[in-house]
Amino acid sequence: MKLRSLLTVGIAAVLGVSSIVAFGPTSAMAAEAGDDVALYDTTFDPKPPSTPSLAFETQQIHEYGSVVVLDGSLRELDRVEIGFVSWACEQGYYHLSANPCVTTPGTGFTHPITANLYEEGVGGAVGDLIATVTKNVFVPYRPSATPDDCSIQGDYLDEVSGECFPGLLFVEAFDFSALDVTLPDRLIVTATFNTSTTGNTPIGPVQPGEEDGFNVLNMAISGVTPAHVGTAEESFYMNASASWLDTQGELAGPITGWGSVYLPQIALYSKVPPKPAPMVSTTAWVDGTIGECAESVEQTREVTTTGHIWDESGQAWVLDPDTAAVVTEVRERTLTPKEAQAACPQPGPGVPDELAATGSQPFDLALIFGGVLVLLGAGAILGRSVLSAGKSRR
């Protein structure tokens, strides 16, 4: 589904910022068991005072989000973080000079916001709902207007950046850890909340003196591109009932061609799983030298114990060769009867002590006696041959 650009309905009203300050990512830290692992992240780090945003009430948006493509191999979801921009004031309004915005630092209001996860269907269509979490979110009021410092009416000066903004960015975490969610590699993540005229259950007109900050609560866009983690695609999903876009009460998409400025600020996190037990490998037992008349022999083998280290890119525990420790184990093995006999040979039965002392064996004596008998037999045969020859001559 390809829709015309929101530029035709007033980019300033939709984005909700007077300027944008560039902020870069911080370096990653080594992970330990139980630490957060980002599966996808288009939020700003460090967080700027404000960013462009989509005004749900003004633009008649009921739900908005995008496709996220996860990184690594972990898929067990811990939480989802989504950026929002508050234009609400404790007193007054962000755009009225007659009733300017006045806010006590740290104040705000509570409003229910829902984070939805959907499967991505064929052709990018919205698939089945994977999981949903609704949370009563504390929405901070934006700072008081500083008309002497800002050229745009109602803006406030952020003293750190030196820039003026109409809204205040905050990132809210939605806890999915109890839902046992295993994520697909690609999914659709959206946010929805009620305003006076939008949402699943519109609140209706606000009476004087009642809280109306939810009507100027926006969803933060212009997420980090490329994503810190994962892959951000310019494929958006929206449920709207405006003159410029009416999805007939359904979440429609994918919407393409809008550009990265409409990328919502979303992050998905898992947890580093427990570290596996060290891997133990052993070599085969090897015999030492068998001593003379020994009853046993010393054996040795090597036992190698290798620990694990977290691979941030692969999001998995891997063996760490730098931790490998080798230990040589020793034990005694009893010789088999055959091995013992070979180690300590004994003389055979019936051998005189004199012969035993010389080390001769019965087999050696048999050879000697056999040789003598052969010689005697040969002599007797030769003698008979001589006698026979003498008789013939006579």
C-alpha cells in the first residue's frame, strides 16, 4: 500500500519540532549474564531533548509502527522500548502566548499506552498478533516556554544543546518478560493510545480543568538510520481515519516511499542467558614405564577446562581459549597377569637350580639334548655303512 506523503498535510504540525539536533550512539559495553541485549534499536543514545513526532489527535492516527528486523540469535523478548514526545504543559498551552506553557520540573500525568507486536504476513501484510502490553505511563510535561530565548512562539530553550523545542522526548519501556514471547526474525511493532477522538476507545471532549495532555502526546519518529542494532526498513503501518488517509479502522501497510524521517523510535531487548558451565575435555590415559617385576604402572592424562565469553555480535556464549587451564592427572593401574609375567619372567618347573641360576630355560635344554641325539644317530648310520662296504670287498 503506497500512500502520498504527509508533507501535503503540513510537515511542521506532523513532525512537531522546530529543529533537530544530531546525536550519535555510544560504544557498547561487554555483556554479563542477565544484562540487556539489544535485538533492534532505532532510539537515540544519548537522548536529545526532542525529535520529530506524529500527532495522533491532530492527524487522526489510532496506531502507528513499522517492520523491525532483528539482529543476532536471541529471540526471547524481555521488553520493548518506544519513544514519545510530550507537548503537554502543567498549565497553559505550548502555542498560546496569551496562556503560555508553565511547568514545574518533574511533573506530568499518567495515561495508558499499548505496545503491540504482530507477525509480518505474506507481502508484508499485517499478520496475527504475537503479544500486547498496556501500561499506565507517566507522561512528563514539557518545560515552560522561554519566549525571550526562542524565535518560535511557545518553544522552550534547552540549555544543554542551546536549541529551542516545542516538545519533550521520553522513551517508555513495556515489560514483556512474563509473556514468554519468542520472536520471529521479522515482525511489526506498533503503539496505540486514546485521545479525545482517536484510539480504540476515544475519550471524548475534555471539560475545562480536566487533563488534556494526551491530545498533545505524540509518537516519536525520525529514528536512527541505520539502526544501532538490527535492520530498519522504511516500511510503515498505520491505522488512521483522516481525510488524507482512512484505513477503515484497520492497521494498514506496508506503507512505503515516505522516507526515513517517519521511522519510529523503537528498541527490543532480550537478556543475556546464564553462562554455561566450563567445557571439560580429557585425553586418553597413557601408561608410563613398567618397572621390573612391577605390579602396577603409573598413568597420566591431561584435563583441559575452558570457560565461556559473551559474543556480542552473535549474541551467544562461546568458548574462550584464553581461559583454558590444563591439569595433568596421575593414577596407578594394576597390571594384568600377562603384563606382570612379562615384567617379571620366572623359570619353568623341573629346571635344576644350577641351570636356573644361569638363566637357561627348559626349551634351551631340549634343543641341546636334541642336537646330541641327532649327532649320535648320524654316527651310528655312518658306522653301519662302513661295515657294509668292508663285507662287500671280502
